Amino acid sequence: MSYRSIVVHLDASERATYRLESALSIAKRFKAHLAAIYATFTPEPSPWGVMAGSAGWYEKLESDRQARGQALERLFHAGLARAGLSGEWIDELTRPREQVSRRGRCADLVIAGQDDPNDPDTHIADHFAETLVMTAGRPLLLVPYSGVFPNVGNNILVAWNGSREATRAVHDALPFMREARQVTLVAIDAMKREQTGARIPGADIASTLARHGVHVTVRETGATDETADASVGDALISEAQGVGANLIVMGAYGHARWKEVVLGGATRTMLRSMTVPVLMSH
């Protein structure tokens, strides 16, 4: 398995350029076809029409959006030419959340950005990243809104708790792990009340990865209560900083969705507080 087809979502934010550079670098590494989807939040024009002076504001918003998209498109095609890659530029005007998810289903990897609370241009739709990871059916690589990551995936931290979602994430990240110089697997015992013998040790999945040529260092963590998922997310960020990882691999939404929303959850903690790129699978 390799990433032969990659989709990257771009918006009108300042960070979109860095996300594009990361996507081009990853596509070049795996000799992948790269599709760039330019999709931004655009308010419906009808409610604004009843407000005095709003028509001019809406026209400026659309003009700025088009100008930013054209600048990114030029960078995109120039990057493809330099790297010798194939690709396509897609400008989505409506329903960006659904369109990015739909197009992502035909890719091996989807790349998107973390929502920046200080930059409204990163807002595409409510729960945009959560929706992508839940509906695209493909691994989602989220790039933080701060920092530059030129060698994503050469030092990887894997979050392992034996769940279906973690299993998906581990295998979805194999192309990165085969080329990484360091892979650290953190075995998380996050369920105190699990049945005896139900837990899959980190050493077992490490043996599977070794058969793919991946050398893994396994680290065990202490047991935590299942209601402390947010602290698990914080612990993963701390572990990543400790080993110098520039990619975290984890399953997303291991509990029922309502429980993640109520409890916060490791997934939501990571979406809010990530400091390095995160590859998530559901």
C-alpha cells in the first residue's frame, strides 16, 4: 500500500500556503496524484440581501475569495511542475463539507487544516474536520494552524489502545511508517473495566508492523478511567513532544459520538490542541 492519490483542502486563510507546500512535499515523496480542492465558507446571499449595504460587502467577499484562490492555483500548478507530478485544481462553491468528503473517498489520503480560532478564514463549516474523519472513509491528515513541518512523518508517535479505530489508523499510516526513521507506539490502557484478555498488547501490533519492515519502540502508559479521555489527548501531545515526533497517528472517535461530545474526548482534545500534524482514521 502507498498513497497514490491525495486530496488537499485549501481555504482563503494565510496558512493555506503552508498546507499546500506540505501536500506537495508528501505527494512528491509517494509519487502521488494531487487534487487540490479550494473550498471556503460562503454565507448564503439571501439573508444578506435584506440588509442595507450588504450587497457590496458580499461582492467584495466573493472578489477576495476568487483572488486568493487564483493565487493558490498558480502556486499549485507551479509546485506540480517543479515536482513532476500530476494533479487537478477543483474550485468548490457550494456545500464544502460534503464536497470535500465526497471527493476524499476516491483518494488514499485526505489533508486538511486545523481550525484557527483567531482566523475566520479557516472556518469552513461547523465541525468540518470531525465530519471529514467520520464521513470520508479515508485517513485524514490534519495540519496545525501554527508551525512549519517540512518532513512530516519521519518521526511518528502512534497511539494504540487496541480499538478498531486505532487499528485502522495504524494500517492507514503504513506508508509513512515504512519510511520513518523513528516510530514510537504508546500503548494506552484507557479502559479499567475491559474484560480480562480483551486488551491487545502494543507488542502484538508492533510485531505486525515489523513484518512490514517497520521498527517500533513500544511504550506503555498507566491505566486511566474511561471518562478521562481529554487527559489522554493531552498525554499524547506531551509524549509527542518528548520524543520529538512530527506526526501523531491515532484512531478517531473510539466511543459513541454523543459520549465524545459530552466528555470532550481525546479526539476533540487533539483537534483543539495539536502541535504537530495528526493522522486520524475512524
